[in-house]
Amino acid sequence: MNRAIQDNCCSRQTENCCGTRMKERSQEEYKDLINRLSRIEGQIRGLKRMVEEGAYCPDILNQSAAASAALSSFNRVLMSNHIKSCVIDDVRAGNDETVEELLGVLQKLMK
């Protein structure tokens, strides 16, 4: 059973029975993220196949760079969606902890 974390915060954000935070996404956002991850998954499988088949190292590295760029793009889209929804809603509701959480996530992504 889900319950809202805060009534005035992003009604799409919930907490499950174990205390894990969750977010209900629009169908459009969900499909976009899943499609991106499916493409990345295919790229990773392709990399594995290239290694198994003994492909030339620069060819593998080029494909690895493409997979890395796709994952970075996924992160940018997800971060943008998060800022435009949850972060803005939380800041407007006076929940400044969300800004600290965002800064922590940004530091991890920038390593």
C-alpha cells in the first residue's frame, strides 16, 4: 500500500510499506525511459557479443563509448524530469532537503 510522503509535494512521489520512496510517472515519461534503457541494454549485449567473438579492440571501444553516451543521455533526461517535478514541488512546499539530495546526486554523476 502506498502513501503520499507529503500532501503538497509532488503527488507523484510516494513511499511504499518498506519506507522506500517511489514516484508515479506519466505513461509518456515511463515509455521514454524504458525505451532508452532497452536500447542501452541492447548496446551492452552487443558489446558482450563483440568480446565473445574477438572483435578488434578499437571497435569495441567505439561501441562502449556509444553505450556510455546513451547512459549519460538517460541520466540527463531523468534528472531534468526530476528537477521539473519533484524538486520544484518540494522547494515550493518548503522542503529544502530535496536541494541537498539533488546536490549529492549531481556530485555522484559528475565523478
